[in-house]
Amino acid sequence: MLRFWAQDEHGNELFSDTREYGFNFVDPKGNEPAMVDSTSGRGYEVVLEPEVTRRESFAFPRPEGSRRLELKATLTYIFFVPPPPDAMNRMQQDIIARIQTAKTPEEKDRILNEEIPARMRSMNILATTYPPVVMASVTKALEIGRR
């Protein structure tokens, strides 16, 4: 995620905006995020390509009374963001439905004894990589002339 903000000479934040990069998956009903086994496509995709320069623009009104501005930007890499509660509930309901509709005891056992523990292990591994890592930060001071 790229965060850009402007502060006046007193440290007051005058403007802030973000840009998110990455992608996620949707299920056939369009719900995002989707579980791996029900993925039908991508929900959004704004990917930073290696060795490619990307330019972002941010516009905000010129502040009245400020003679100096600090423009700041931070690029943060977020390894894992837990799904929102409604998505977690949807995922849990999907697993329950799959267990209930399993055609054989072997299929039910595979879901309960292999698939669910493997997902829990991977979620725990992903959760340990949090918090986000700041990849780059920059600050630029501007002197504003009188109008």
C-alpha cells in the first residue's frame, strides 16, 4: 500500500490518501475473498511489476496560511490481511456445507482431518508474518510563496 500525506509546519495533517496494490480472488457468486477451492476469478488486480516505474498523482487544495509543507509517502508491504468477519463466516459456512454434503465417509474424513488442519496451519503461518514491512519512505519539504 502506498500512503501519501501532507503536513503543515506545525505537523498537522492536511491531506492523506492511499493506493492499494495486489489482487484477491472471487468465488462464482462474486464474493471476495474466495476460498482457494471455490475461486473463479480475481476481484481486483493492481499489481506492481518488477523493474517498471509507476507514477501516482495526488491532488489537494493549497492550504491557506501555511508557508511550508512536508509531503510524505510510505510504501508498505502487507504480507497477510485477515479476511473481514463476513468473509470468515462465509468460508466457515462453506466448509460446513461441504462436510454435510460429502458423499463418502472418506471424503468427510479428508476434509476434517487433512484440509481443515492444513488451512489452519497456513493461516497461523501467515498471521505470524504480520505486521506490515515498510519498504520505502520519502519526505519532501516545500516552501510556499505568497499569492
